[in-house]
Amino acid sequence: FLRGGYDCASLLVPTSSSFYYESRPQIAIARPGQDGGALPLTPDWGLHPALAETMAPLYQKGQLAFVPFAGTNDLTRSHFDTQDSIELGQPIGGRRDYRSGFMNRLVAELDAGSAGNTSSAHPSPEPIAFTSTLPLVLRGNVDVPNTALAASTGRAALGTRQAQLIESMYRGTPLAVPVTEGFATQSEVARTMQGEMEAAGRDAQSTKGFEGTARRMARLMQSRYGLGFVDVGGWDTHVGQGAATGALANRFEELGRGLAGFADEMGPAWKSTVVVVVSEFGRTCRENGNRGTDHGHGSVYWVLGGGIAGGRVVGEQQALNASTLFQNRDYPVLNDYRSVLGGLFARMYG
């Protein structure tokens, strides 16, 4: 989840649209073949050049697809309201149940489907959130552990003796099982990170930023977990977002390295893995006076995996011009996020 509403028009560039270039005199990504130009994907779309070494090869191998004009019908343009809308997956306008995120409901549905069926072709995946606090999307009736995997220079985790004392405090209470499982997850993460540090001690190159986090996620998911969530912030680019280079390009490069690192670390399991990248909304088609973009509506989703039919730009699409903008400012939403994700879940889990 890219929190902040990333500028999808700089990621998946509408290279056939003259209106795009008229609307962004300072920050447009040039057409393919020009200096700093987009990488050609289709006659209508190009990819930001910062992803040439990471995402472009996956696209060429058919392991990456993009879904433009995707998003929610939440029109608040509020980061927090729209993030909540997507994570909850509940109808807009009704009473919201903040204890019921759509990924938690997915796990509950899969648990019910595989209960008592040891030969199920789609066993229920064990979920985990790679976040410091449990996100809305994984809150619900199913207990889900969460753990932040980003490198930290803060205080050390609790020692074994401290953990045992805390577990004894909750023994015999409804929180006994979640507390015990939480400490077990922390221990597993600590072992994973210790192995990485030992490897670095033998002159191995250390990872930085999101790539390191993504590789640690992959190792944990290989060994135990089947459904994971992680969020990355810093996408609210109102000022000086840049074009082929600059602040946004740097974020794309780091994100691309992380996703490519995750795919690499998954090894053979990548063939049966699906990764979806979403954001709460896109940004205005026209650049603002600060060489940035403001809160928008329609976005572009990414779908990656070793077994997907990628190498395509998919979903309902339309030409980008002044007459097709939503409210004369944004990408419209033609592919509702629940339809996109629901279709994926049906293909993956039956």
C-alpha cells in the first residue's frame, strides 16, 4: 500500500496523449526515445525510466501487469478517509465497521472453506502484517500478528526473561494466545535478521531501505506465512516531485528494487506468488504551481507474480484528454478496486 496517493501518471506514462504533455510542462516524462523518456510498453503507455533495471524486465517476462483507471468511488480526496475505504472494503455511505478489514474477511472465508478438508487444493494462508501496528485491512475476527521489519537503531526488543514475565501476566486471560503468538513472531523475525547480519559480516553487501525489508518479508513468507501486507509512505508530492529524475523518481527506484528483491528472494515460490501494489488515489493530471501534483482520484495498480499473464496493460481504459477527465482534473475510476481484487482472489483461491 503506497500511502500518500502516488502520481500514477508518472509511473505508467500516457505517452500517446498530447493532453498529458500540455498539462505538465515541467514534470512530464518524455516520450520513448527522448532524453529521460519513458520505456515503451504499448503504443499508448510507457514506464518511468527509474524502473528500467527492476520492473521492466519483469514486464518483459510476463510477470508484471498494470491496471490504469483503478480505484474506489470514495470522493473525499482525503488520504485517511480513502485509505480507510479501501482497507475496509465496505460500501461507501453506510455505517463502517472498523473491526472488519477485507483481508481479514478473506482469511476467515478461506478458513471456513478449508475446515476439515485436509485435501483442499487451496489451504487457508496464514496472514501477517509487516507493520508496526495492525492495519485496518487485517483487523477482524481472525487473529493476525504484525511486525515491522525495517532496520531500526532504536531500543532492543524484549529479552527472553522479560517476555516470559509478560506472558505469565496474561496467562488464563483472553489475551494469552495473542501475546504468546506475538512473542513467537518477534523471535522468528529476530532469527531472520540475525542471519542477514551474519551474512553481512562475511563481506556480503548489506541491503538498504525497502529492498532489505522486502527480502526479509520474502524469507518469512517462504517459511510460514501465505498472506502479507506492507505499506510504504512518502508519496504525497505536492511540491517539486521531479520528472525522469528527482524526488519521485528516487522513490520509484527504491520501490522497484524492493519488489524485484522480493521476487528474487522468493526463488521457486515466486511462480505461485501474487503481489498487488495499490494507493489510495492518483493525483491531478495537471501539474500545480509548485511543480508537483495535488490529490486526485483514479490510480494505477500493479500486479506482479511468476505465474500471472503479465506483460500487458489491462482493464477498462479510455483515451486521456480534457473531455475524459473526472471533474475536469483527475483520472476517472473505470476499474473498481473491489472488482480487481475480487477477481484476483477468485483466480487464486477458487
